[in-house]
Amino acid sequence: MRVAILGGGISGLTLAFYLQKAGIAYDLFEAGQPGGNIRSQHLDGYLLETGPNSLQLSPELEQLLTDLGLSDQIQDTAAVSQNRYVLRDGRYQRLPGSPPALLASPFFSLKAKWNLLRELTRPTAAPDPLETLAHFFRRRFGPEIVDYALNPFISGIYAGDPEKLLLHKTFPKLAALEQTYGSVLRGLMKSGGAGTRRRIISLQNGLQTITDTLAAQLTSYHGGQAITGISRPAVGQYQVQTAAGTFSETYTALVLALPTYAAAPLLKPLFAEAAAALAEVYYPPMTAVFTAYNRADVAHPLDGFGALHPKAEQPYAAGSIWTSSIYPNRVPAGQVLFTTFVGGTQYEEQARQSPDAQKSAVHAELIRFYGIRAVQPVWQYRYSWERAIPQFDKRIIGAHAAVDALESQGVYAAANWRAGVGVPDCIRQARALAEKISGLPG
């Protein structure tokens, strides 16, 4: 058996690493540098993450870091990162971290708290694979929770719209809690899901350390090799073409570790229907604007991880991470750094504005909400994705069904559009796929 892995993001790299450990022959092809969207940049004394900013330390991620010899480079977020803020009534208010804290907090109205308590007795609805997150949360918890908890979270973390994202694809465990226990809250309490949060971590020199280390340990990594085509010389066999010609090896398994928009044209000559389904998956545009000020010019205490913006508040940006609060060593002394996200499904118009317009608008909004006295930032930098995070809306159903069917043809998928958008999700799925492929007949 020999496996062709197309794409060297975190999914493809992890898959190759565990196939290598299992003694399975493979070739990994990557057109650019390893890591996909995971990028750590050192600029002018700042350490910037232009992809994921931090990661939940799942068991699979922790094991991978151990296997790579990177455990001693783990960097925890500062203690204040436990505090999360949401914009409400034009000012930032701390979001309660648990249902009991929510009941004691003035953040939500008495009506919203009553709706929360009533969730325990609301009737269970029949499973609906097309139910959206907003419909589910509105049905279980009421509209205020949707507007001021769910909406900013989904916009800030998934660049998405809860009115469109599907419950069963985005948070299937919540759907299961309702079906199993008759109540989400009861299910969380009985299953232990309402416990403490997982550690939020990075690495001392940034998250790109993970993907750089993975690539360096792979014996069959082919960087700078863009795949231009796939052929099938016989049933159960595949070959790949690069700009330099057809690669010499023949493969019995082919893994798509690419975004759907890159995988679809490669699949089209062999599997036209599957390619069409993958091409439908939507990736909205997104921009990160990094803005630094002298600490003395910022009135807000910045005592948290950051702040999210509900759509109901009509903001410009989806929110900001307070980078200097969670990782103080990543900015010059005496400064604070905001990582502000512009765009996503709910803010596409802003995402398509010019770089100067985005920087100016972000600066103006930061002044408005943080009591900033500076006329201009000390430093500002912009990074943009034309296609950011795949959306788990109704269009993802066809893509998932298509790759499920392709497994009978020896074609698999390992990517965030298949596993879930988080890096720990991708690592978990890639490792599971490595075990699955290792168990296939040679």
C-alpha cells in the first residue's frame, strides 16, 4: 500500500506523521509552505498569528506535541484570559462563564434568565438534520441568548451566521444531549460537559512551530509540488500529476487534505458529481487587522481574552482578541496589541473594502469602545483571506456525502471542512484516518 496525500496543512501533515509511525508508505504533496492557514510571523518586535491564535489542548493535540518533542514549548494564556467580553448597549460587558454565573450576572435580562431555566422543562423536538443553530438555541433558550451569546460566538469563532449553520454539523453533541436527556442543560450536568474549560495554549514561538516540526520529520514530504491532475490507470490505483509531469509512484489510497475549492477541480475528471458537491462549499472572506497602541493611551483595563460583537449592535468588526493581555511577551514593552477580525458571512461588505479603509475603520471602532486617546496607532498590519473558514451550512451536506461515497473508491478526505474547523478537530480526524488506512488490506 502507498498513500498520496494532497495538501500539507495541519490535517495532511498529521496524517502523514502517523502513517509514517505505522510504517505505511506515503507521499505528501504541498504547493506552498507547510501549515496551510497556520502562520506565525515575527514583524517589528511583534509575534503575530495570521491563522489560529490559540488552541484548546485536546488529548490528541497534547499527544501530538509529545510525539513531536514540543511539550516543553507549550505556552499557556495569561490568567485573565478566562474573562470573555461581549458588546452590549454600546459597551463591553463580561460574559458569564457558566449557567449559574449567568443567573447571577446582570448581563442578561430577567426574561432571558427565566428562558434559561425553562429549558429544563421544554419538550424535545424530533431530530431535524436541517435545523440551524439559531433555530435550536431560540427554541431551547429564547431570542436574547441567540442575539448576545450565540451570534457573537459564531461570528467571531466560525466567521459564520447562526441562522445558516446547521446544528447537526456544527455542534452535533448538543443535538444528542437534547435527544438523550430531554434538555441540553440537564445533559451537560449529567454528562459532565459543564465542567472546567480546557487549557488554551500556544507555543513559545507561535503555532507554526507545530507544522514546521511536522514537515521536518516527514521522510516523504514534497514541498513546492502543486498537483495539477489525478489519473486512474486501473481500478483501485491512482497517479498524480505535477507541473513537472506524472509522479512515478502508483497509489492505492488518495487523501484530499485540501480546501474543497482546490480539491473539486482535481476530482472533476474522475468523479464529476463529487467535485460539483465540493465546489458548493462556501468560504467567506476575512481580514485580521493588528493594531498597537501605547498602554498609557488605552483607558480599558483589557482584563480578558478579548471581546466579541453581536450583529444586533451593528458593529464594523466581528470583535478583537486582546493579544497583549493573553501573551504579554508578544508585543514591545509598554504597548497593547489588538487582533481585530473583519468579515465573515455576516460582514462580507467590510471584508471586501480596501486595506486602508479597513485599517481606518478598525482604528475608529477601537477608539470608540476602548477609550483610546491616540490620534493614530503606534503600529498597524493587515492580513487577509479571500476564502477563510468553510461554512457548515446546508451546502456541506452534499460534500460530506460525496466523500463518504468516495471511500469505496479509495479516496478519503482529511481537512477542516470534513473534521470541523478547529485545529484539534483536524488532528483528531487525521489520526483516526491514519489508523483506518493502516488497517486496510495491503
